[in-house]
Amino acid sequence: MPEQTATRVLTCIQCGKCTGGCPESGKTPFNVRMLMRKTQFKSDIEESLPWYCTSCGACTIRCPRDVKPSEVVIELRAKLVEDGDIPLALQKALENTFVQKNPWGRSRNKRADWLEKLDFEVPHVSGTESKRLLFVCCIQAYDPRCMVIPVNVARLLKAGGMEFGVLGEEEACCGNEIRRIGESGLFEELQEENLGSFTEYGVQEIIALSPHCMNALKKEYGDTGIKVVHYTEVLAKMIAEGSLSFPGSFEKKVIYHDPCFLGKQNGIFDEPRAILKAVPGLELLEFSRSRETSLCCEGGGGRMFFEVESVYQRNAEVRVIDAGKRGAEIIAAACPFCVMTLEDPATEKGLVVKELSEILMEVL
Amino acid sequence: MDHSDKNVLVVGGGIGGITAALELASCGIKVTMLESGPSIGGRMIQLDKTFPTLDCSTCTLSPKMVEVALNHNIDLMSVSQITHMTRKGPGFLVGIKKNPRYVDQDKCTACGSCAEACVMKGRVPHEFNMLLGKRAAIYIPFPQAIPQKYLVDPERCLFVSRGKCKKACMDACETGAINFDDTGEEFEMYFDSIVLAPGFDVYDPTEKQELGYGTLPGVVTGLEFERICSVTGPTAGDILLDGKEPKRFYFIQCVGSRDRQSGARYCSRVCCMYTAKHACIVRERIKDAEIYISYIDVRAYGKGYDEFYKTTQENGALYIRGIPGEVVEGDGCLIVRVEDMLSGEMREIEADMVVLATGVRPRKTTGVLCDILSIDRDEYGFIKVDAVTPSLTNADGIFVCGMGSGPKDVPDTVASGGEAASRCMEYIAKGAGS
Ligand SMILES: Cc1cc2nc3c(=O)[nH]c(=O)nc-3n(C[C@H](O)[C@H](O)[C@H](O)COP(=O)(O)OP(=O)(O)OC[C@H]3O[C@@H](n4cnc5c(N)ncnc54)[C@H](O)[C@@H]3O)c2cc1C
Ligand code: SF4
Ligand code: SF4
């Protein structure tokens, strides 16, 4: 463990603020405060424990001593990765990312396939005047459920009259989850590769589709001088300025789920709501735990790539139950991971999960 | 030694400034007490009771405030501030601005007819009650206020702020004390020495969204809770929330203290004890109340304090080691999510009222004050003092006491007021000798 991290852990006062807000502590054998305590004493930590963390960031945002528990968890994982003591599925995700630059191991030259679903051409970013890049994200480039998101957002940006380009097959995984799994070496490689492309093509601005990519590009790629935003920020601005409007009507009760990497960790709460409020007919509802206290869907921190023991109730299910109680018909999210985790329990309970852009496409 | 030709300026009329002023005055020194608010008394007069004795705060402080008003050596200037200062030898030439009160202090009998008649009656959020409850635009902040006189709030008075009002107050006042032509006064005065006692503000926990302050009804700060408990408060001393008596109380300590996230790495010194006090007040008034207190460690230092903590526990307040991660909305109640560390269990505790023991911050205006006087402040904005002479500032002849230099409870503030007064006299005596 780096000396700086170890020193931070020594200042933990065991106040329990981290556990009190952690979506995993309590319901699973994981207890983040206890991990900090054991780390202080360099005691053995059962090797399954660090993998429960979803990297939601609540602990790090709130810790009064700035111990950054979620970062300590990453260090604990790093040690396990180094020793090869990690769940098989994660091992596979790392290898896949090393070879194909995406955790699912899909062929790199299929990364731009989603573009075929568009009825207009999207240029390579080098061919744009603005040098504005739409950063797609692995899951949205490959997963059949999520592929529609970049397609939608591309259409919406075009409708709003905004020029943008893509990197196509040259885009590599952003590495946000890879760093959180504890493979900082691989993360640095991905960062280097993407930064290389950004520099080569003179990228000035990045519109990230996934909050996870936005987080990495904005906060973990160092001082790049490139402006990074989430697509909801762009659309909200277009709507406010009048360059994007929705003639259709969407007469549904929609509840908005704040993704941890968009909300808690990057303070983007209002833009997605402003967008939904601009949809005619839509009634916007709120969870009892919303904004800063939004309950994590458990899709982050590598949890998307493997299953922890399923004896514990999924937070996604808790979320869906709450949505139902509040009278929602549709749960809207602005993150592909949230869409994926929420969808199963929602379908079971007769609710529908939609990514924000899917609602917008119905009224455009 | 005769000091009757000596003048000292005391800035701030809380318990710290009052202590220093009375001490100096008792030695024959002429004291000008400058208070920016409408009354002296500071935060202590906002408190219901004081730990660890549970004495009524007003009963302890009020006589001292009256003493200030009656003492011939003390000239009290309320709603006043310092505008500039130039050094003159060992002394100071200080510019003072007395803002208008719009009520003639010699004529006002504090009968209150004006406030009854004011068209803004019941419409202005009351600062003294931490904005809980409403007052009129002409008002007296609380019944025991010193000066014991009404005043006009220029920002909320329709006539002063917009030039348009039927001025019902003027008709109501039998002594003709109201004077809208009052423009206040500005002048310069010479002082041989200055004592600063600007006190403190409390941390605003709105930014800690996970605790629900400002978004969830029933989440209040410690100082708001003092007002809710106080007989001069918005509910006349009944502990009420929306007219109903809460039964389940959850107190959270260390909100904005010992906390890097809000930039205050220090302990505020008073919150552990005032929370224990709050628990005692609740137990006394609501016999069947459920009381929970979340703590990191209970700082009950010195004589009488740990004993007080134990009494609080005996009275059935459940101390939970662990700071809640979140306060969320439940079914007609608040839900506090907390790791009860000593049992190793995660708990979701239902509560009607959550009281945040918010920490201490320097008064917002202390920066301006210090800039005018060229006084150094520490990284948090408290006035910087000498390590072994805790009333000594970087400026020769300017002393500090009370919360202005860092967290202190009332006994410590009183001690520091005495220290500042004696250092001040020492300084004056030296000046007289040279
Ligand atoms: C919720 C709560 C409960 C508490 N309970 C207790 C308790 O039970 N027992 C206990 O011992 N302590 C208690 N305390 C602590 C106690 O309130 C303080 O120790 C005490 O009030 C400090 O007095 P002070 O004179 O230094 O400051 P203050 O009380 O803040 O007074 C400062 C005065 O200076 C004036 N002022 C400020 N700046 C200027 C300026 N530039 N020009 C002119 N005037 C100015 C202000 O208007 C104010 O009147 C409690 C504190 C809190 C927050
Ligand atoms: S919140 Fe920070 S200081 Fe408190 S127990 Fe967790 S890591 Fe330690
Ligand atoms: S990042 Fe989230 S899941 Fe991980 S330990 Fe912190 S609070 Fe728990």
C-alpha cells in the first residue's frame, strides 16, 4: 500500500460515518470501517471482502478524516490482483480489456458497429471543426441493450444542431472500472492510449455518454486541458437555450434514479431532471433516497463483471420497490450500468427502465 | 492607580465582552461597548439552559446585562460598528458608526404598542430565534434585551426600505419615540486599548445533504433546538414540531467539527456537552421520549462534565457509537441509518426529530473587523493569539477573549474575558508610566 494511503488510514477515528452510508456494509459481510481498522493493524482480511465495494464513493465524500476508504479498498484489491487472488470473472474482464480494450472481450473492430444504426454519417473527430468527441463507452458500444443509447444521443445532438465526431475503433475502454478493480497498470495503459488519440486528433471537448467514463476522463486522466462533460449537461443546455425541444407527449409517471458517478461523485443532479421536466406530459417523481442519498444500484467498481453471492437483497430491487410505492411507471437513469442492474427486478415487478435518451427519442 | 481618564473599547457584547467590560469598569476605566446587534447577550442569551448545572441561561446572564446598562463607566452602543482605525501612539483613533434605531432611546418605554400595530407584524423571520417564528418590523429581539428599547429593522420596515407605509407604529406610540428622520451617527473616538469579543457563528449543515437539513422537516441544528426549548422561543418553551410533540429524538454529534470535508479540523468543545444537556431537557419535559445520541467519542473534560454525561445516560439517553451515514425520509418519520459499532449492528432508527450538533465557526464579520484593525487570524478565521498569553493578538494593545479566538464554553469564555481585561489594564498602566 502506498505510504500516503497507509498514513491516511492511520488517521481513521472509527467514527462509522462510512459504514452508515455504505450500500454494502451491514447487509453483506463487508464492513468498510472494519476494513480500515484491520488495515491499521495490517491484520488479515478475508479475500472475498474487498470485492463487495461498488465504488459508489459515498464513504470518501463523507469521511471526516478524509481517509478515502473507497480508495483504500482499491489498494486492498490491488494486492489481491497482484497475488492473483481474484474472482475468475474479474480476471477475465482484465484480460479482455488488455487484449480487446473492453471488459467483455468483444472484438475491437466491432466497436463502431452502432454507427450503422444511424441514417446519417458521424465523422471521425479529426474531421470535425469543433474537435468535439462523443466518447461512447464499452458497454454502450457492444451490449445489445445499451447500444441504442449512443444512437439516440447522436440523433439528439444532431437535432440540437451540434457538431461532433467519434474515435470509432480507436476508442479504448476509459479504465474507470479497471482502476477500481485494482489494476492501475492496465488503467495507465488505457489512459495513455486514449490520451494519445486525443492529442493526435486535437480533441478540444469530450461529451461522455456514461458517467463512469466522464469520471475517469474528467478526474483521473490528469490535467489534459480538455473539457469533459456528460451528455445530459449538453442536452439540458440545448433545451434551456431553445435549440432542442420536444413536440411529442409522454404521459407517464417517471422516477429518476441518480447514478452515483453522475450525482454523488460529480454533482450532476439538476440537468437530468431539467431534461425530464422539458418532456411534455411527463410527471417527474422522486425516490425517498434521491440526489446525494441515492441508493447505489451496485453496478460500479467492477461489480458489473461478476456476481457476488446472491443471498443478499439487491439494492436494485429495493429501488424498484420504492419506485412502485411512489407510483412510478418508469424508472429513468442516465447510466448504462444502472439501466442494466435495475432492469431485471423492474421487469419482475411490472415496471419499465429507460435510459433518459430513450424517453427523449419518443417525443423528438 | 486612578484610571478614570482611560478609555477602552470592547467590541462584542456576548458573555466574553460583558465580562471584560464589567471588570474594566469596576477598576474605574471608561468602557465603550460596541455591539453590532440590537442587544447585548450574544449566543448565551439564546440558550435555554447551560451545562453542566442546567441553570437557566437567561437567569445567569440577564443580571450581568442589566449591570452593563446601569454601570456609569460603561457606554453601550448597539447596532454599531467600527469603520476605520488609526494608531495614535500607544492608543487608537477609532471610527464608529452608530446605525439608526429609529426609536428615541430616552422616550421609549418598551411598552410594545408599536410592534402590535406594525403592518409587518408576524411576517419577519426572527434572527434571535434562528429564523423560527416571526416578528414585526419594529421589535425588541427578546424580553430581556439590553438596551431595553424597541428598534426598527430598516430592511424590512416598509417605510424605511420603500418609503411607503401608513406608519401605524407612530400612531400607536404614546410617547412619540419613533423617529424616521434618525440617520444614526458617525464619529471618531480615542481609546487607550481595545478588547475584541466577536464570538462565533454555527456551521451551516445544508451542504451535508445526506443529513437532510433544509430538505427534511424535523432536522434542526443545536442552536435552533435551544430556541425551540426556550420560554422566550417560538413555541414558548414547549418542544413542538409543527404543533405536535415529538417523541423520538436523534442527536448527531460532530456535524462540521473534526471534519476535513467542511474545512474544520478542530473540535468545537461545546457540542458533546450541549447535546447531553439537550437530552436532559427532553427527558425532563417529555417523560416517555426515546433519545438516541450518536457520537465518535464523548468529550466531557474536567470537573462536573463526565458526571453530567453519566446522569444523561442514567436518564435513559441511548448513546450510539457511530455517526449516521444518512438521514432519510420514512413513513411519517425520519430514518437514521447508523452503524451501532459497539454491537456491530447496522440500525435504521425511526425518529421524529433529528438535532445536528453543528460546530463552531468564527463570526462571518470577524474578517472585516480584523482587516480594519490589522489583526491576524488563523487558518480557520479565528483571531490568532499568543500560545501562553491567550488574549494577546499580534497588535500591541488589542486583546481578545471568548469564542472569537477559538471554541470555548461559557466558563472558559468568562475566564478569558477576565484575562483580556487584566492584560488590557497592564497595557494601559505601562502606557501611563512611559
Ligand atoms: C447550541 C449551543 C449550546 C451551547 N450551550 C452551552 C452551555 O450549555 N454551556 C456553556 O458553557 N456553553 C454553551 N455554549 C457555548 C456558548 O454559547 C459560548 O461559550 C458563548 O456564547 C461565547 O461567548 P462570546 O461572548 O465569546 O461570543 P458570542 O456569544 O457569540 O457573542 C459575541 C457578541 O459580539 C457581537 N459582535 C460580533 N462581531 C461584532 C463586531 N464586529 N462588532 C460589534 N459586535 C460584534 C455579536 O453580535 C455578539 O453579541 C453553547 C453553544 C451552542 C452553539
Ligand atoms: S468515515 Fe473515515 S474516519 Fe470514519 S470510520 Fe470511516 S474511514 Fe474512518
Ligand atoms: S465506495 Fe460505496 S460501496 Fe464502496 S465502501 Fe465506500 S460506501 Fe461502501
